[in-house]
Amino acid sequence: MPRLIRHEATGPIELKPQEKSAWICACGLSQALPLCDGSHKVTKAEDPTKCCVYDKDRKTVIEIRDDK
């Protein structure tokens, strides 16, 4: 059963305990989950007062709803 989950993050979470930082996806749009692949960049164009519904592949906005 599909679920609509609210993601308010517009960027990744940095993990620093190793030599090179690792970035974990926080927006839910990455195609390389759980790692960030830069897909969050499209969220900059989103209206923060609206809820964007993406397709099952997390690539295209298929609906924009009022944020209730």
C-alpha cells in the first residue's frame, strides 16, 4: 500500500565520523537511497506553502496540494 509521507528537508544530512563525509538523503527524492545524489536541488523551485506529490519513481511532481 502506498503512503504519502511529508518530507520537509531540502538537502542532505552530513555524516562526518570518517575520513571523507558521507551524505544521507533527507528529502526522499534520491535515486541512490539512502545516499544523497543531489536530487534535492529540484526542491528549491517548490512553493513552501504547498505539498508536492511525486510519482513512484520520485522524479516528477504529479500533483500540488494545499499544505494542510
